[in-house]
Amino acid sequence: MGSIERIMNVARRVAKWHAAGHRMVVVPSAMSGETNRLLGLAAEISDRPDGRELDMIAATGEQVSVGLLALALKQVGVDAISFAGWQVPVRTDAAHTKARISAIDGERVHRELDAGRVVVITGFQGISDSGDITTLGRGGSDTSAVAVAAGLGAEECLIFTDVDGVYTTDPRVVPEARRLPRITFEEMLEMASLGSKVLQIRSVEFAGKYKVKTRVLSSLTSPDIPIDEEAASGTLITFEEEESMEQAVISGIAFNRDEAKITVMNVPDRPGIAYQILGPVAAANIDVDMIIQNQSVNGTTDFSFTVHRNEYQRAIEVLEREVRGMIGAGEIVGDPRICKVSAVGIGMRSHVGIASLMFRTLSDEGINIQMISTSEIKISVVIEDKYMELAVRALHKAFELEESGDKIAG
Amino acid sequence: MGSIERIMNVARRVAKWHAAGHRMVVVPSAMSGETNRLLGLAAEISDRPDGRELDMIAATGEQVSVGLLALALKQVGVDAISFAGWQVPVRTDAAHTKARISAIDGERVHRELDAGRVVVITGFQGISDSGDITTLGRGGSDTSAVAVAAGLGAEECLIFTDVDGVYTTDPRVVPEARRLPRITFEEMLEMASLGSKVLQIRSVEFAGKYKVKTRVLSSLTSPDIPIDEEAASGTLITFEEEESMEQAVISGIAFNRDEAKITVMNVPDRPGIAYQILGPVAAANIDVDMIIQNQSVNGTTDFSFTVHRNEYQRAIEVLEREVRGMIGAGEIVGDPRICKVSAVGIGMRSHVGIASLMFRTLSDEGINIQMISTSEIKISVVIEDKYMELAVRALHKAFELEESGDKIAG
């Protein structure tokens, strides 16, 4: 939520759904810039602030939002009540600044809904078993919304965001990108995890795990547009592969510019080596994305993985300090100037030739592929980051995503 | 607390006391301007915002402060942990925006103190029996500090504020005003309730009720001054009348510019009439200060009282709507342009002539006294507000408060 004006718009939008007979729970984000302001204050004091205290500070952004939204709802004539995460309670583990929701007790919320109120709950935060405030990390409000929807058994979760749905790729990179009226949960998961910033990956995981029907809608439309029209806009994340979806081989091209690759050379090829390399990295709380280990030659292999670019230096340090000598590996090399581009589509399962079209397209553009990783519904390649836009545009065109009619069948 | 720089200064000050072996609990206020900013956001949405939601919003100011102060303490090498009021818990009644503390559970705090940590607790707020966040009203951080000190059985409560102690009167009005090294709890109570803004009246009440030795100190001195020197500065609020204090007849001149007076004329003089007049006023949550009812003449009397100037209009409305007709009273008249000036002193108990000196002094200056009210240790008069400074200066001089030697014995 941005300004007070925007909060009033949210209130009018919620009031419209409420008036149509829906029992509404709303999970607003912090006001625009507020979380950054709060983290900035902490950063002025310490460059490695304690996670528990950071959560204490950062959680206030959403607390202000829920209070203001409840006031705004009352102002437009809707009875409303706000709750902080600990009041619901939204229970999480104790991993401060990146906690995970473990359970949501819906009793108090249902009581308020039964009384005809709209319930406004802080996103992004919960309470640990020791009674401390935890936060879920950036974008945690989406995750909270889906988790609350799951916890309360909601019929549908509407995510209002600053885009009007999920696109075949980022329209800022490919102007011809097209909004997908529906996408399956699995595709959405790949799109989100690959850097399409519409929804936080963990909110999609939650939606999948608890089968929460989730609709991505634009918060930029007038709050007063008819409900039917609003519900038909955006992108619905579904759990059934429908007839019509069989046609779509590739749903979109996702990309992620914030990656860095690291290779541990000449790793002895023996059982447990992957754990010996990645265990200390995980213990340092560094998330690893792609992992590639090739066939060994002469009893050794090269072990590669990607991490977020911000953690590149720290990951290298961990490997040098805790891994290399221990396992008798060779040099550790890396490159923070890479990106990942992926083609995602559930139809890929039953179609061959997708990979070869992807590789040929990149080759035609003179782009060297550094790493490849595939799953049932996506193919990802790591390339030099300066080629990212070019690669996305070329693939978007090659898979004919700009047209809303037939899709290519490989 | 003002800026980050100021938070770092507080941390250094606390670290100094901690290093000297004191077990420290710190109750910081919100950062300068923050509470106003938050209430301003709410005011943009509603001109009569719901109290529960207002508390949800306003409580975040202190929550940010405790997190930042805990980070700052760690930064200067002191282990620290922050708690919001609900985590302690600090229990209050459910009177949102002006809640009163009912109990403080010290168990968790003591556990952290035992572990050698400094505990930082949000002031100004607590949790009601229904699990809602409550706030204690403006200045509630002082009250919280004293309440926490009482609840935990602290040896002493240090209140760091932007003045260096309690003065014989406001130095902005009388430059010769003198800092009192000690003041009794009763005197402090009268000084505070009469508008000396050093401490919130409720913090003084708490200090008295639970006999918390409280010291008012300046937050503007260097955080690094020696502890002995710091402890000797400021004003100590004591509970024993000591030998030396017998001498002081008047400790100070207090005043309050924010008052308004209201008189209900020709009230039938019968039992219960005071309640019939003030009951509806109290029910409208309007605090009444001075109450004066004179001897009746011909079976009717005039009933006067003072309220905060901001509530003057509302109080008149309540009286017109709910009281006048019901009790068969005459006209309701009032004046928002008055002030109250008081002479306060525990020595007054055993000295006569204080009142006459006070009245003569005001008369010599040509100031008309509109109302008089007295207690064992204070005499208050209501006068036209434009004479306030003149009256305070004249009384300060008449009672020879500018000299630190002998006091007048009336």
C-alpha cells in the first residue's frame, strides 16, 4: 500500500466485495518505502544486525498498515478489526528474517467474521514458539495471504499487486508479452522461482501445498469496477490441467539476473560429496539454486551451483574455509556476471523438441550456454548476463508466445 | 529518543551503568516525532479514529525504538534483548488510548537479566485481557518505566528527560528558577498534576503507590560522565520527609495554561447533585480537574469545575444535553481563557500564612482571583490566562525560591 489515498482505495475495493456477501480477510503490505526505511534505521546502527531485533523493527510496517486499513474500512462504513500476526496467531519457526509459517489458528478470525466484520491481518510476520516476533522475509505479505487463506479454508485468495496478472515474460523486456488468463500451479511455481516477480515463490508453494485457488489481480484498476469484471481480469492459478491447456507447450519465459555461479573443481567422486560441499553453504544460510554435477573423469568431477549474487562472496569464503581442504578439491572458481533464462510449460511433458528449439534459438543469436538444468516442466540455461534481454526476446518469439492463438507443438 | 545518534548515546549511557554492575531494564520512548507522524496518518483517514486501531498504529513507534536500542547495545558490546509490552507481558485494562497498567509479570525479564542481558521494553503500551494492544496515552513511557521498576522490584528508576531535574518553576517563565536536588513524592505529584511537564502525572502516582525511588536526570549530558556525578545530578523523588526538608515551606510554583472553567448556575442544593452533574461528564471521558461548590443561598448553589481547554466545548454540550434540564439548573457559563497557578510545598502543612502571602502577592499585581482550591500541600488559584507569567514570577519571588539558602517560614 502506498499513500493514505491508496489505503482508502483498498478499503473501497474490499467494501465492494464485502457488500456482495463475501466474508473477507485482508492481508495488506507495509506502506510503500516503509520496510526499507525501517531496515535503513537498523543498518545505520549495525552492518550485521541481530535477526530477532530486526524482526521486531521490520514487523511494525505491516502493523501500521492493518490499523490504518481497519480505520479506512470503518470510514467507508464496513465494520473491521485488525490483528498482528502474533494475535491470530500465525505460528512460525524461529528462523528470524526468513521464518516459515507452521500453523495458523483460525478461531479468533472466524469469530470476527461470524460477527460480520472484515478482518485485517498483518502479512510478513508471525510468532515463534518462544513468543518472539518473526518475519517471513521480503514479499512475505503474499505468502501470508495465501497461508491465511489456507489456514482459514478460504474459497479463493485474491492477490492484488502492481501488475494485472502473470505474463508470458516480463513486458519491460518483451513488449509483446501476453497476459495468461490461467496458469497451472506447477508452471507458476517455476515462473516464480525463476524470477518472475509477480508472486513470491513461497506464496506459490503454499498455494500448491494447500490447494488454495489464487487469483492475481491489479491493484491499479479503479476500486469501483464491477466484481464480475474484476474477477475475470488477472491470472487464475489452477490445479487442474484443463483441455485447453494441453495446447500450450510453453507458458512463458522466466529469467533471473541476480545469480552467480560457483564451481568447485576436481572434486573426488565419492558418496556424500554433494552434502560435504553444500552442507556448510546451507549452514551459512545461503540459498543454493541450480546444482550441476557432471559425469566424473578420472575419479574427479566439477561441482557447480548458483547462488544469489549478494551471497556470492560469502559462499566462496565458506567453501575456501570449510570445504576445499576437507574434501581435497581443486580450485574454486566463479562468476557473478551470469543470469538464468528458462522456458516453462506444463505441455513440455508430452512434447519433444522443446530443448532443441531453445538451444538452437540461443545459438542463432550467438549466445553461449554455460550451464543447463531441466525439470519436467522447465528448461533453464545459464548465460552471460549481458545477453539476457536478447535471449528472452528471441525465445519469446521462437515459442510464439506473443500470439494468443495456437501454440507451437515441438 | 531522537536520531540514531541519540540512540547510540542512550546505548553508551546504559552500557556505562551495566559495566558498573547494575542489572538494567531500559524503557525508551518513540523516536522524536514518530508518534505524531503515526497519529497524523490515522487522522488523515478519520477524524474520530477507533481507539483499538489507533493503539495498534501508535504502539509501533516504541516497538521500533526497542529494536534499535537493543541493536545499539549489542553494537557497543552489551548483550541485550527487546520486548514489546505484550511480550513481558504488561497487562492493562481495555481503555484504549488511555489504558492503565494492572499487572506486570517479571518472570521472563528476570530470566534475561539473570543471563546478564540488558532488557529493553517498549513504554507506553501493554496488552488487555482480550489480547489487544493498548496504549497508556501521551507520556506513557515514563509511566511504563516506573511501573516496570515497581513490577520488577527495581532499586531505583532513572528517568532521563530533556530537562536536568525538577525546578521551583518553569525556567522559561522565571529565569531564576532553581533545580531541586530532592522533592517528596507528594510535592512531585502536585507539581506534575499542576502542569510541570517534567514527569507524567501517572508515572508519579505509580512511583508513590509502589514506593519506587525515582530520579529525574538529563539525557542531554554526555553519556560518558562518571556514574557518581550523574547520580548526583537531577532531582531525586523521595518518600521520607527529611530533617533538611522541614525548612522548605514552598518547593515550587506550578501552573497550567490549558484549562477552561465551567459553572452550572442555580443548582438545587440536594444530595447527589455533584454526581448528577459530573457523572455524564466523566462518562463522556472528559477529565475534570478543580471542583468547587460554594455554600448554598436560598436552596441553590453554583457548581464550578475546570477541564482541559480542548474538551471545553464538548463538556458544555454534555451539560446542556444531559444535565441542565434533568436537574433543573440555571444557566451554564464558562471561560476557556483561564489558567491555574499553584504554590506547592510539604512544609505548608506546618506553617500558616502561606495562603495570605499568596493572595496578597497577586493582589499587589492587580490580578483578580476567580477560583481557589486548596489541599494539604498546595494552594491553587484560577486567574485570567494573560496574567499567568506575571503571577508565576511574582509568587516565585515572594516565596524566595530563587535563593538556595533559607526559605520563608510563613
